[in-house]
Amino acid sequence: MITALAVPMTDREFGIVFAKLAIQLRWQDAGEIEIRSYFDALRHFPLAEVRTAAEGLALERGRKFFPTTGEWRDAIEAEHARQLAMASTPRIWRVECEDCEDCGWQRFECPGNATCGRQNPHDAHSFVRVCSCRPTNHTYQRHHAR
């Protein structure tokens, strides 16, 4: 899981991450032996991944105990897999509805006749109507969810 440009994590850098997680999870019995043991088990991972996994473990719902090295490794690998999946999945944005471009309003041009619904004489103008895609347009629905 080490990237080509990853700089090895030092025991001091790891100690800071470990201490922060220990404080967050209220593990007050951690000593030098425990910290060294965790460092030895996780030293081959990049610091950024170790830190991100620790942050996730600290915020994990229902977590009451300090993670084992295996749980911490699993969190690192899960985050690494998530990062790879995000990097490999192209995030192509596309318009679902060409008529309204997903805003929910279809634009029209009235040349001054009754196209817009006005019966009296009037000048040319633009006007909008509710687009028929609103009930089925996922982008529109997502942006207007309450």
C-alpha cells in the first residue's frame, strides 16, 4: 500500500497520531511499550493513511475501546480502497434533461403573439414553464430534497 513517493513514517509522527487517538478514546494506560508495538505493526503504511484511519476510528459510532492493530490496519486498507475507487471512477457530469438542463424550468421565446399565453398584444420576450422532467429528474430531485 506504500506509494512510490511515500516517505517512511517516523515513530515520533506515529506517536502524535497515537496519542491523539488515545485521548479521543480515553485510553489512559498506553505506555511506551504499547505505542512501540502499534508502531511496529503499522510502520509500513504512509503517515497520511494512518492519520486518516485514526480520525475515522475516533469518530466511529459506538466505538468505546481503542482499536487493535488489526482494526487499525483494516481501517487504513478500507480508506486506501475507497481512495483508489474514487480515483478510478470517472466523475463525468451530464445533463439529464436537455430541455431545462436540470434546473426544472424550461425556457421559451415568445415573438409577441399568444405563444406565452397572453392574449393582449405585447413585445417579444423570454418566459419559462415548469419542465415535465421534474418528477423523474434525479439531479433536480437531489438539489431540491428537503
